[in-house]
Amino acid sequence: MRVSGPSISESSVRGHHTRSDQEQTELNVDFVRQQFPIFSHQDTPLAFFDNAGGTFVPQQVIEATSEFLSLYKVQPYSSNDASQGATTRLEGAIGRMADFINAKHSEVVLGNSTTMNLSMLAQSLRPHFHEGDEIILTEQEHQSNVTFWQRLAEETGAKVVTWPIDGESGQLSLEVFSEQCLSEKTKLCCVTHSSNIVGTVNPIKTIAEKVHAVGGWILVDGVSYAPHHCVDVQALGVDFYVLSLYKIFSTHLGLLYVKESLHNLLENQNLTPLPSAYGCAPQGGQQQNNAMTCAPNYLRIALNPGMTNPELAASMLGMCEYFLLLYQHHFPQEVAIPLSELSSEAFRHRVERVFTLIERYETELSKKFLAYIKDSTLNSMGLRLIGLSITDSSRRSPTFSFRLPERWNGKVLVAQLAEHNIGVSFGSFYAWDCLQALGLPSEGAVLRVSFSHYNHMSDIERLIEALEVYASEQLETA
């Protein structure tokens, strides 16, 4: 478990290095790849560009999961040694995931998936929506951040207000939002931090301020943003935030953040007696203290039927160990401190610095790829990038979707690349409203190439070469 007091010196929290040290440090991608067994599994390593659909896991995650299954696979919150070990790892993982996004331990749920978390959240908030209330949904959203709010509106008489995208660029306009969408009736605004099709990083803090000014709540889908950038829910000022941990080098769980002041508004979606059994049912607008040491609070019970899968949750400690290893490797002047002894602030600081390295490296990957697309025969043949052709990590995540030339077959292209052990994807990616607004068929219309920090520059070169071969074949048969 984490230490609660300031046992780590300020120098070890903030480090001895300066801003120039950070700027001079580059991500050692060879060291990164050594942590992922998949890249040493085959003679020709996989060049994987379907990372927006889910990433591989490092050895640290495998070991943390294996340890839990080997030694602690029992019910947590009991008094025997194995159960206590399970409890320590489960609660430790949830605490570290809270640190990961700069939230309180009490504000985080680890649920089965982001889709499930959003479904539970919508149902739990149902009593607070009434006829005349408005829910803003953008056309950039993954369907998980659409369906449950549409149902809520149908059931309560609330109105769905669409924040449209530009039909050519796919961008959202703050001017359109302020003038055509936002009003005194706004109860909730649902917006993606970074679209899984368009890739643009939306100005969440500004949007949150506007929504709060009219008394509404803001829910942010960070699934496509969080694998590439450091999330800070406090700085963003959001009420709800979701992300998928299996896209951040870990196992298949979804993280849901709910601001602590909103917990007592949530209607229990779990077994009716369960909150009382754990001694944390809300009464009279106040949440009771837990009757059990380290037991889940009301939020984690009310929005998580079946409770958190403990072995998958324990794997998050492995993901944290991986980030800590990257920090120690790239900043060797620091004294190595075990994860269990790091304060929340010290751990958070390390995560921030590692993400700075990741952002800078992924920017270089993006520059190489987009420079090729701009000047290649693919561009002249009609391959068109959806969204802005920029590589600035503060403005775009490294997820690139393309309209294919008319005669190209996306499924055939993906299969042909797979023959060379190159993984890309083609489809709708559950962003049906976005595709429709872009004038594309919703059943599957875009080729998507998404990077991760474990991609090597040579992977980009292999992808470019394979795309050139396919383009040449299309020219010959035209």
C-alpha cells in the first residue's frame, strides 16, 4: 500500500533534473520494446498499428496478473492471509489508477469496460433528468457515449442536442457550441477528449468552464486520448471521465471517474442490500463511513455490479511498475524508489514525465508518416486523411483515419498488409454518427493507422513500403 505521509523528500518527488534535462532526454524505444514479449516472439516482429483498438501489455503486467492468480485468487476483504493479499493489491491498484489521472482514491471505479461504466452511470443519474433538460452529444463520439444518453432522454423526456462537426474536416467548433448547443437547459454535455476517427484533441477545460457556467455537468470520453497523454481530471475540471485500460498497456477494464461531490446523486445499480452491507449507503445526503477496513465505497458498489475483477485490477500495478521502470531508465540520476513506497505526488510526477517522453516520440512517428502520405502516390490516387494534418501532440493524438480511393478495397488492403505481419484496421470503429456526418457509409469506411510508443521507426518504413506495393498494384489494374 502507499505511504500516506511525506516520507519521500521533495527532491525525490520533483527530481534533481531541470527542464533542459527533460528536453534532452529521448525515449529509448529499443528499451521499451524489450518489455513487451510480443516483439521478440517472431523472426519478423509485428508492426502493429491497430493500437487504438487495444495495446499489447508489458512483462510487468503479465507478472502482476500471474502473481495474483497464483497466490491471491480468493475473495478480498476477509481476514485470512491470501484474502488480505488480494485486498492490498486490489485497493493498491485502484489507488494508483486514481493517482494516474490525479483523482482521489474514492473517485475511481474499475469496471468491466468503458461501455459498461457509461451504461451504469446513465442509469444511476436517471432520477435527475426531466422533461426540458438537454443533453449535448457531439458527432465525434464513440457510440458508447451516445446510446445510453439517447435512451435516458427517451425515458425521461429530456432532449438530445447535437453538437455537429464540420462535414469536411471533422472538427468541432466552440462558436457553434456556444451559440447553437449550450443553454440554461443544458444538464449534461458528453464530449470526447480525442476522437477515435478525427484524432483532434478537444479543449476540454474551456468546454467544462462553459458547461459549468450554465449549471450543467460534463462527461469526457478519454479512451482515445489517455494512451498518449497524461490525464489530469482536476486541471480539466470535469465531472465524469472514462478511459479503457486495455488501451493503456494493461488488461480489459474500464476506468470511470466521478467527482466526489456527485456521489450522493447516484442511484444504486448493484444488489439492493450491498451498500448497507459494506456500511457505505448514502443517508440524508451524506455518505456513511465504511464499516470494513479498505472496503469499497458507495461509488464503487453502486456503479459496479459484480464488483471489480480483482486479478485484472491487480494487473494495473504491473502497468504502474512499467511506467516506473521507464522513468528510472530515462532518469538514472534519480534514486530508485519502489512503487509501494512512492507517495501519490511522487508517482504522479513520474507518470507525467514519462508521458512527456511518449508524446515527443509519438510526434516524431507522426511526422514521418504524414510527410510520406503528403508526398506519396497514395495522395495523388485519392487517399485522404480525415482531420487535421498536424503532429503537435497538444492538438492531435497519433490516430489517423483515411478515406480510401474509390476502387480500393479496405478489407483486401488490411489482409495484404497482414501477410507482411503489419497490423492496421478498416471499419466503422463504433463511430457511426461521425462517419455519417462525414458523408461516409457507417458500416465501415475508413482505414485507421494508430501509433503507440512501442512502435519503431522501422515499423513506419515497413508500413510505407507495403502501402506503396498495394498502390502500385492498383495502378496496374486500373
